[in-house]
Amino acid sequence: MIEHGFEIIDFHSHFPVPTDFSGRQSPGPETEKREHLTKARSEESKKILSDYAQKLRAEWRLAHGFHAPETEEMSDEELAEKWSKEVDRYGIDKVVFVTGGGNERLANIVSRYPDKFIGFAHHNPHEKGADNLLRKSVTEMGLRGYKIIAPALDTPIDHPSAYPTWEAAADLEIPVLIHFGVLGGGGGVSHHVNMSPLSLHNVARDFASVQFVIPHLGCGYVRELLHLMWSCPNVHVDTSGSNQWIRWMPEEITVKSLLRKYLETVGHERIIFGSDSSWFPRGFSLRYFEDQVRDLRELNASNDQMEAIFNGFDYAVVCLLYTSDAADE
């Protein structure tokens, strides 16, 4: 990869092991058993929706030039080694795995390459003892942040049951990445109590020292995220993923126009690069990175702004790296 003049921290990747949307304590509204639905009808609908999702995913891979995920099972050690080589191949400073099959499993994975990997806790914030688990994950397991997939939870994100977890995050001074918006790619979940980023409004204001990051440029809820960021200076946006949700928006927008909007309204200090990389043979999603570099350069982003977006995130990254370095001493 060419020298871009800045180091790269990929703030949003997933270690390629089954996670089942880690963080969900019990099946969410979109999958829970409905007494009024027969088993036969349920299975029929699942088959139709699955076929539809596979069709859209195949079209997406073709559009981006991605091969289908490898089907050969590999151990965590083998996958970690492959990702270590991927970091070296593309000159990435650090890659942040926000999920990885559970906290203990991911902690073991990142401990193999502590100079290259960072891991986040990713359990349900509402479950009993979630606050203590978060404290243990950071202070004992070496994880450096917290990831939640809000539309995979079965409880509103602002429910009081999660407040002890937010307290723990504030005490630990770790970044919290929360997915809002459509979930699972084409054919996925598009309606849920936790769909809008604005559902975080009260939590973000009550815990103003916690640096929250909302991924995928808003994932269909750009206006709502901008409103949230206007109200809460501790809310940031990441650029990760294919952002194919844009195709279903009612007006003509692009990743480039969204980057311009966030630069103009909240500034480069609150934008952070992520790729949403995970599986092989794709590995690091170079296509997303190069497209975003091009878009930002064409928007006349300065070298300092590029550095801030791709490596110098003033709050979350600096905080977690400082914690990581201190833990290594």
C-alpha cells in the first residue's frame, strides 16, 4: 500500500468467529417465538428471507469485487496469525476487534499480538452483573473498550437496568461503540426499539464523560445522529462498512456527501475511520479505506484532518491506547 502520510488505526473490525450478535441476552423481537405463528409458516418465512439475504449479499460481493467467505474452519490461533500478517501487509498500526466470540475468547486472541490487536468487550449491558463483567474485562482481561449492537438487544438502550454498566464505562474511561440503524446487511432488521441513535440521547447526556461512537456514518439515521451529536459533544461517528444502506435512502447521497456533511457540521475531530473488516479471503477491506481516502482528499481535507480521522481520534483511540500502554508496563 502506498504511503499516505499518516498511520492507520482501524477502529472497527470483527475477529472472524461466530458471535451471534454478542450482547443479546435473549432473542430480540425480530426472532422471538410468536404464539400466533405456526411453526410451518415460520420456517417458510425464514427460508424466503434467508434466500433474499443471500441474493443481496452475493450482489454486494460482486459489486465490490469480494470473494465469498472461506468455509474452511480454522482455529483462533490460525486466524490470529492471518490477521497479524494482514496488519503487516497493509501497514496498519493497530486493528480494533470490536467483537470476537465473547470477552474471554477475544481477550485470548488479542493477547497473542498485543502490539497489533486491540479488543473490546461485547456483552449485554442489561444483564445482571454486566457492570462487573465490563470492569473485569478491562482491568483483568486487557480489553480496551465496549461494543454493543443495539438492535440485537431485547431492552431499550436507555433502560435504567444498563445504568450500572454506563457507570463502569465512565469509571474505566473507555470508548463505547454502539451500532444503531439497519442491521445485518440487505434483508436484515430494519425495525426495532433501539433502531435510532436518538434513543441514546439521555444516556449520552447523563454520562457526558463517556465517549460514544456510532458506526457506519449513521446507518440510515443520519439526521438523527447529527441531532444527537449536536446535543452531545461526547458522541462521535465512524466510517466503517460498505454503507450499502445508502442505496435505499429516499434522496441521492453518497459516502462522499456524508463525509462532507459530518466535516461541515461536527468537524473532523469527531470522525473516526473504521473498515468493518472480518472474514477471509477479503481480510482488511482495502476498498473501503482507499475510497474514503480519495473522497476526503477530494473534499480538500488537510493532512492534519486526515491524521485525526485515520489515527488521531482525540478521545476514544488516545484513551484506549494510553490504557493499553499503561497495562503493558
